Amino acid sequence: MEPNNLNAGMRLSPGTLAPPIRLPAIDGSEFDSSQMRGKPYLLSFFRFATCPFCNLRMHELVSRYEELGQHVGVVAIFESPLDHLQQYAGRHHAPFPVLADPDKRYYRLYGIEQSLVGMLKGMLFKMPQMIKGMAKGYLPFPIKGRLTTMPADFLIDREGIIQFAHYGKDEGDHLPFEQVKAFARREAESKMLD
């Protein structure tokens, strides 16, 4: 069944089986979420590849990735075309899959939201964060994606079940990294008990 036909536009709740994903990755491979079977992971939906907020978050995930240990993976999805994503997000050299979904099929499937208010709120209240991103060279141009797309993060367990769903309220609102680390610790402890 094509992803477009599955509960398009509805928020996903904890306890729900994470819908399968198959998308091209920036390393040229094709990612299939079945590769993550048996390993818990953070699934993170970003905006477009030149978004300063998104690039700051990618920088955080890459630089702190080892803090998650070997028990939890990360999968990042952008709504930009693959060539654009390779050009701008490739500079992070992420040790995890970074995927292109320019048709936004999985954005609809996972209920990722559009919000003009959220975009304006982020620009207004998170201006220092945006300036910090731009100072690091994460300039927001050219834009290949929607300005109004809000980010979202999902913590998915070894069985593929969503344990936590965070839908961003503004363009820079991601799940705090400490919460991702706490999930990694719980999953590591759970694996030791098995």
C-alpha cells in the first residue's frame, strides 16, 4: 500500500506501530525502516535542508550521537530534494541515515503539521537561536521546502512501536536531547533484563 493512502494527516500516538519508511539517503543508498528492526531509535522530521534551526539540531545530534550509546539509533528526514540535501546537510557527516522526502509522503503519513503561526513564533521568540545558526554558516537560502513545516520527533522501540511523539510548536521545537538520552538509558536497561 502506498504511504499516501494511510491515515494521511493524522497525528500518531504512543502505542502505535510506526509506519514503514523507504526513502533515498544522502549516501546514495535506499533506506528501509526494516533495517532498524530490533533497535530502538529516534525518528526526526526536519524542515528544509538550509533551515538554520534544523542544521543546529543536526549539529547537536551528530556531536552528541555517542552519548546515546550503541543501543539507540537516529534517522533524520528532510523535505528537500536529495541533491539539495546532499549539498547542505551532507556537511554534517552524520553517522546515521539522513533521508530525502521532497514529496512529503511520510510527512503526511506521520501527521507532520504546517503552521504559519509556528513559523512566525519561531522567528520571533527564537531569533537568537536562528542567528547562532546563521553565524555557523547555516544560511536559510535557497529554500527547497515549505517555510510552514513544523518539526517532529518520535521515539520508537525495538518492536517498532512509537513510545513518544513530539510535534513541534514552532520551527525550532525538537524533543530535548536529554529526553532522547533518557530513552536510550531505558532501552539499554531493558535489553540487559531480556
